[in-house]
Amino acid sequence: MRTPANYLVINLAVADFIIMMEAPMFIYNSIHQGPALGSIGCTVYALMGALGGTVAIATLTVISIDRYNVVVYPLNPNRSTTKLKCYILIAFTWAYGLFFASFPALEIGLSRYSAEGYLTACSFDYLDRTYKSRVFMFVYFVFAWLLPFMIISYCYARILIAVINANAIQSSKSKNKTEVKLAGVVVGIIGLWFAAWTPYAVVAMMGVFGYEQ
């Protein structure tokens, strides 16, 4: 079980668990009908969501690249994901997440965390009308949603083409059966991730471009 692919899946599970840790705070705020834990509690809540969400999408992107290399270039040793490469990639996903999640927490003018919706949850203040905040939110949208979506879509499109071409060769089909199955599972996970987060990304961009109503 200690394969690079499974390490990446574990990393994804850890990121999702951090998001799950918001649940008790959300329930507490809901009972009290507002941000009952104050500004610090709101920042902690939003930081967990931003960090977990960004690390999750970065991990899904890395996994898609790993599946792409395994399925499309199975005989190229330079494209294989070794344990060292895997550790570096996992460290990158956390650095990537911390980079974007830390700026609003520091409140240095690049957005901030605030209560949203029914004020029982906290996240980026995408209704902030300052120029720097709007630029930060747009850049975050590009690097935490648009760019990963493009990379993942490309990787799995190439995987699909490779699978279709390999179906004519029985030996190739048998050899890659496990890798293709894992790729299919990951496609399902990614589909669920984007189904869950795309509406939020759209709403945030509406706020950035002035459609607060």
C-alpha cells in the first residue's frame, strides 16, 4: 500500500479532514445564529477551509499528472513518480495552500476573512471593493480553480485517448488495467470536487465583479 499514488491519496484525505474540522464550529455558530467565536474563531474557521480546499485541489492536480504519466507514458522511467518526487509534490501542495490561505489571515491588504452567508460560516471577503482585494480574489480563482481544472481536464483527456488506443492491444489492456481503474476512481473524485466548489467559485467571482446583490 505504500506507493506514491497512495501517498497522494492520503494527502488528499488529510486536506479533506481539515475541512471536516470546520463542522463543529459551524454547528456552534448555527446554534447561536452568528459568528459566536469572534474574529479569531472566524479567521481560524476560514483558514482551515482555505488551506484544506487549496491543498485538496492541488493534490487532485498532482494526482491527475501522476495518472497521466503512468497511463500515457508507462515505459518512460523519467516520468514515473518515485517516493522522493512524491514527498516533494506533497510538500508543494501544502506550500501552495499556505501561500494563498495566509494572506487574508495576515490582513495585509490582500483580502481578509469574514463571516458570510447567514454569518454561520467564514471565508474570503469576496465582497471587499478595494482594488488589491479584488485582484487577490481573481488571482486565487485562477490558480485554485481555473488552472487546476485546465490541467486536470488535459491529463484525463489524454488518458482517455490512451485507453481507447490501448483497447486494441490485449497485452496493453491487461497490463494497464489497475492503473486505468485507479484513474477512473480519481476522475469520480475530481468530478465531485468540482461539482461541490464550482458554484462557490462562481458566486465569489460575481462578488468580485460587482454583482453583490
